Amino acid sequence: MQALVYNGPGLKNLEDRPKPIVQEPTDAVIRITKTTICGTDLHILKGDVATCQPGTVLGHEGVGIVDAVGSGVATFKPGDRVLISCITACGRCDPCRKRMYSHCTTGGWILGHRIDGTQAEYVRIPYADTSLYPIPQGADEEALVMLSDILPTGFECGVLNGKIEPGSSVAIVGAGPIGLAALLTAQFYSPAEIIMIDLDDNRLAVGKRFGATATVNSADGNAAQQVMKLTDGRGVDTAIEAVGIPATFTLCEDIVAPGGTIANVGVHGIKVDLHLERLWSHNVTITTGLVDTFSIPMLLNTVRSQRIDAKQLITHRFKLGEILQAYDTFGRAADTKALKVIIEA
């Protein structure tokens, strides 16, 4: 089968790999129909994720058709259409019992990280019963790819951790796919203000179209002052960091209001400065964490009911044989205006 293989920092290639097989009774093998590229894949390629070893098939998102199941799989059978969670969960260990599926002792974020992932014709999914979701009849599979990772990540790590409430003020730093997913799902809680901050005017325009009440271009280095002006000097109740670089985390520290929350979502490859000399007396909460994907069933209902139009995040479409072109397009988003790309296997 064809698969996109990580061969070390800056190195990737579309290669022929053996089709995966069932290794454990709880496994399922899925024939991928649609997958995508995540910002985390770009972080891996930059060398920011040292735990991902060369030779790994990348990708942790997608939908497909069950090809084979182990003897211990009770919920799915060959031919079933399924949504793949980016998080693999055994459902039995202590973290799983606390709904911290990202810290599953034998799973967590392993797809496209510690084991071969979804940017291939086939993928093996451990703990299939608790790591796959049935696709309802008639559901738009392209839209559902957004539920593998970015929508639950934006919602759980940004909106829920950020404690967004009706009438509150929110700033989302980073108008990429994750930031826009946080924007879409933040509106469940009717905040009074949602300010999108980014360097890219095109992405800011998308944010405005998706429901942001104001946008700030941070290219001139005055984003904090602009946010303070928009909030009458108060700052925001929730600052969501959706980039993963020191400057954007510092910006969140600069704009969070006393009693507010900084919800870090971005993948940080290097250290950031924590300015406790300013924040120690401000009752500020800082949250971190990987997505647990416990919200997928709820988000699946919102997408089915068209409460969220997840498909509007998709800007480009490719075949699996064109995946190197897809990476180039996704990696040059400022030039190509790419958000999420769909790769059809």
C-alpha cells in the first residue's frame, strides 16, 4: 500500500509499505477513504516531536471502512464506515476512567506518532471499540474528518479548559484550523466578544466570517495594545493560545484579565517565558493538555444537525498520490490560503 512516511526532521516520502494486519484481539484494520494533514504533522517534520521515530507513517485523522477486526472487537464488523479518533483509548486504565484518554497507559496519541498512522491506504487501530465511532447514514465524510482532531481539540483544550461563559470575552491567538475550530465551538457558550489574532489577513477574514466579533493583525507588534483598546483596558476573560511559539504565549499573558484563563492549545517545541512577576497576583489560571476526544459524540450530533458547518474548514482536496503536493500546499498556508486539506485514499 502507499503511505506517507516520516524519515527524520525535514524528510518525508510517499512509499510502498505492507498492508497492516490485526495484531491483537482488540484491533481493527481500516481502509482509509479520507484523511488530512494536521499542524502537529508539521511539528513532527520540524523535529519538535522527538518521540516520533523515523520510519513512522504520519497522520492521526480520518474516516474509512472496516476491513478486518480482531476476535475481541464487539462493536464493529467489516464493511462498517467509521470515524477514527486521533486518540487511542483502552477504556479500562485509571486515566481512561477519568476520561483522560490522551493519557491512556497503552494508548493515547499514538497514531502517526508511536505507531503507523492514517496517511495511508490502510491503518491498524488498537482498541477499536473505544477508538472508533460509527458514521451515521448519509453523513458527510469530509466534514467528519474535522471531528478526528481539530474540532474536539479546539473545543476541549480551548473552550472547555478556557472556561468560556455567556457574556465573557475571548481572544484566540492563531487563526489556523485549531484556532478556527475553537472559534466555532466557543459560540456554543455565547461569549460577548471573540477577538481573533493572527499575522494573516486572509485567515482573519475567515475568522470574521466564522463569527469573530473583532480581528487583530499582530504583524506590527501592537496586538496587546489593540486588544486592550477593544476591551476598554480590561483584557480578556479567556486567552486561547493556538500557535505554539513563545511570542504567542507571551501575548496571551499580556492580554488576559485578572481572574482570567490562558488555555494553551499550541504544540510548543521550545521553552516559553512565564511572567509570574506580573501574573502572580492576578488570579490567572493556565491550562495545558492534549485533546481527550470525549466530546466526539456531542460534536458528531452538532455537525449532523448543521449546528456547526465543519466542511467550511476545508479549502483543498488531493488524492493520496498527491500527498507531497498537499503537504506543500498546507505548509505554505499564507501563500495558498489553505486551512484543512482533504486527502482521498
